[in-house]
Amino acid sequence: DADVTQTPRNRITKTGKRIMLECSQTKGHDRMYWYRQDPGLGLQLIYYSFDVKDINKGEISDGYSVSRQAQAKFSLSLESAIPNQTALYFCATSETGTANQETQYFGPGTRLLVL
Amino acid sequence: RKEVEQDPGPFNVPEGATVAFNCTYSNSASQSFFWYRQDCRKEPKLLMSVYSSGNEDGRFTAQLNRASQYISLLIRDSKLSDSATYLCVVNRPSGGYNKLIFGAGTRLAVHP
């Protein structure tokens, strides 16, 4: 079984709809992240969380919100989806350790299309 | 200017070839450097960390030049299975957290 899972894997929605992307991990890591990937661009950090009570904005948090329901679960919401939020979304985890050499482990991604 | 820049490619090489990818970064405070591999429509996975003295893992060699703010990845004896996009990743120190900044990737296609 995969250590980091994301649901749904694919989603088509309409402008203005609220949607939630979910991420679960069995790695026991404290840190979790949400990124989006667009063609020709690097992964961009949306939000990150160091533990259940710690939520931080990334570079492109506008239009998104998150919830860390438990150590193993981190969900991303689009309150009112718009077409330029069409992208590939990745959840990732990392273990708190030597700060300079943290490895991030990614989920399989969610392809979102906003019409 | 992007914080991490890579040649997007694609690099089309025959099996057995040696290929090198370059990456430059703009934040001189960066201290951690990585290469990730991303297969088509899949998630990125860590290929190797990059250490100051350079490091090798089988057919893969990574080098760092801090003065020039430049990172390289060399792949020797290319295999068909090496076809993927290679992401250069650099940390950006920010308070107590090292954010990872991802390059857009260099695409490699190895052909028979």
C-alpha cells in the first residue's frame, strides 16, 4: 500500500463549486504539504503544516484553505473553484529531522479540471 | 528571474550515452540541494541529495558549485528507464523552516 494517498485522483468541477482534496499518510511524519504543478512551472507550495495545530501559508495560498484533521490527514479546499486553479495537485510529507536534508515524499497527485 | 532555473529540454539521447543537466539558483543562502525524478503523470521522487564535495550513486553523479550557484547531474550509460523529468530542488531558509523551491524540470528521453 502507498504511504501517501490522495483522493480523488481526478476531478472535474465547475466554476464556483467548492471542492476538497484529501491526503492521508501512513509514514508517521509530522510535516505535510500541498503543492500545485502547472506545465512549465516548478511545484508551487500552497500550504504546509508542521503538526496538527500548526498551519502555514505557502507562496500561492489565495483561493485555498486547508485542514489538518489528524497527524495523518491534511485536506485542501477550493472554496469557489476558478479555471486557473486547473492543475495537478500533490500532497507531500516529511519527517522532522536534520533540517538541511529533509526528504519529501509525495502522493500520486490529483488532476483537477475547473470548467 | 526564477529562483531555480533549468534547461527544459527535451534531451533526446541514445541508450548508453552520457548526459548532463545543469541548474542555477539565485538565493546564496541556500544550503540544501537535491535532484528529484518525475515520471510522466507521476509524483516526484528523490533521486539524490547533492553534497558540497560532489557525490555519486551508481551511474548518477551530482556536483555543486557554491561560488557559481550551480548544480549539475551527470547520467552515464543512459538506460531507457532513465526517461523522465529531472527536477532541481533547492532550499530557501525561512525562519525556522527550509522551504523547498522546485525547478520546472529538464526532460530526458532515452531512445534505443
